[in-house]
Amino acid sequence: MADLFSRAVSRGAEGLLMLPFKPDELYRVPTDDGAAIALGRYHARGERRYAEPVILCHGLGANRFHMDFDERYSLARHLARAGFEAWVLELRGRGLAGASSEFTFDDLAEHDVRAAIRTVLATGASQVLWVGHSKGGLTLYAHLARNPQAPVRAAVALGSPFTFAVQPGLRVFIRRIEPLLQLKSIPTRRITNIALFGAPPGPMTRYMMLADNMEPDVVRKALANVPADLSGGVVRQFARWINTHAFTSYDGSFDYQVPLSTVRQPFLLLAGSRDLLAPPLAVARAKEHLGGPVKVVVAGRAHGFAEDYGHADLVLGRRAPDEIFPLVETFLSAHATRV
């Protein structure tokens, strides 16, 4: 009976809450290791002003909809209206990218990022710009650590925790879910079954979003559309980082932090003042390792913002299109080539 109820609720959510994904062009691209990614391309609206396209990458447990939600809450479409060409990246193992065998964060950072950049450059650009939310920023850090000469002109990391040493609650959480860490895939997408009821109370919601900073309908639609199942390999790698405070490859043989001193690209690091998953100190820690110019912005009332921000609401917060998106646009336009 419970399963029947869950399926009925899920079908109701699908009818009422599901979002369309209609970029100007859609690509499904193979990676060098036999997986695939998906890319949705938005041409500049009106006159194209900048030569470098922008790749937008979602975070852990999310998919393409976090960076391209709807007309108001799409950072991709905001940048297209500003004169950029915007590419929404969906990493392997979810959504339009399709299912994939078990994989690690290293596979995403090396092969998925490489495939995305290569595909975008094939359209005629010589460099790209990058915007990543949470893990979407970490994947670029890791890619540049191994490929410091990658053709990335500048990048923005939104709520990307460079360290887990200042989030003790995460270690408690990892201990509680330890049995799940052995699974090939963790079915986090099941949360879509309760989307009609809004965000569930509890620590998971508090870490993932500041729900008070989001419109209730946006919360419900986000729960119905954004979640993606987690690869066991990726989660085990994150669990080790949380327990050891390291940022290393899956086998521990490569420290992603050390080579970042050779990375010269400009970065904007944006942190939510009330983000429990990626608090400002954790986000700003990347500045100590990156070799290029780094600007750190804390989004919160004490820093001149109209609202305090958490994690997912850095993109989906009610004022994010008015406060966060223009910051990203201004930074990218300052480092892009005018056409």
C-alpha cells in the first residue's frame, strides 16, 4: 500500500511540478573512458558580446536543472541574455547523459570535464569560462590540478567546499549512513516522491538549502526535478575527504591541492553566509592554494545582500537572480573577450 501511495504521489508531482528542458541545441557526448555526458547549448540572446562560451556544471546529487531551472531561476539563460553562449553540463550517470557503471569523482574531473571542454571548443572558441555549483566547482579544481594549461579563461565556484575540516556535522552524518557507502548507487532520486509536500524537516534539508530563502513552489519543483542518484564511488571518495580533511584521488595517490599553485586562471569564490555544507571558511580555503587572482564574496546580509544564503539557494534563492546572477555575469564579463 505504501508503494502504491508513493507511486501515486510521484505521478502527481510529475504532472504538476516537472520542468521542461529545451535548450537551443542538445548534445550527448562520449567520454574517453566509455561513458557519456549531456550538454544543452543556449545561444546568446540578441547580440553575442563575448567570445568565450560558459560551461555551467551542477553539484553532487543534482542534474542539469539546478543550473537551468526555469526562465527566472536559470543562471544559464541569464548569461545568454547577457550576451554569452551558455552550455549546461550534465555529468555521467544521470538524466540525459544516461546510466553509467560505477565511477569516482576522478572520472568526472578528468574525463567528463575534458569531454565538455572539447565539445564546446569544437564550435570555434579557443577558451571557455566555467561556472560550477558545489561539486561542479570541485571538478574544475581537480581537472586543473592535473591539467593546469587547460583552456579555461576564468571560473566561478558557487558554494564549493575546498575543505571539510570546518563542518563537524558532516562526519556524524557519514557515520550514520556508513552501510549505504558500499552500494553501487545510492537512490537519492527517491526524494522526488515527496516533492508535493515540500522540503522534509531535518538536518539533510538544512545542509542542502536554506528553505526560508526559497519560494515554496521553487522548493517543490526543485525536489521533483533536481535530485539525481549518487554513485557509490563518488560518495565513498567524499566520505574519505570528510573524515581525513584531504582532497585526493580515489586511491589516495594524488593530492589535488598541491598542484593548484600552478593554476593561474582568475576565480570568483562565492559562499553563502549560512551554508552549512560549504560555509564561507571552507569555500575561501581554495584561495590559499590557487595560484591566480581570487576574489571571495560571502552572500549574506552582513555583507550587503538582501538575504542570507545557504547551499542550493545560491542559485535557486528568491533573490538569487537579482543578487547572485549579476555578480557571476560581472565577473565573467570582466575576464571575457568582447566580440
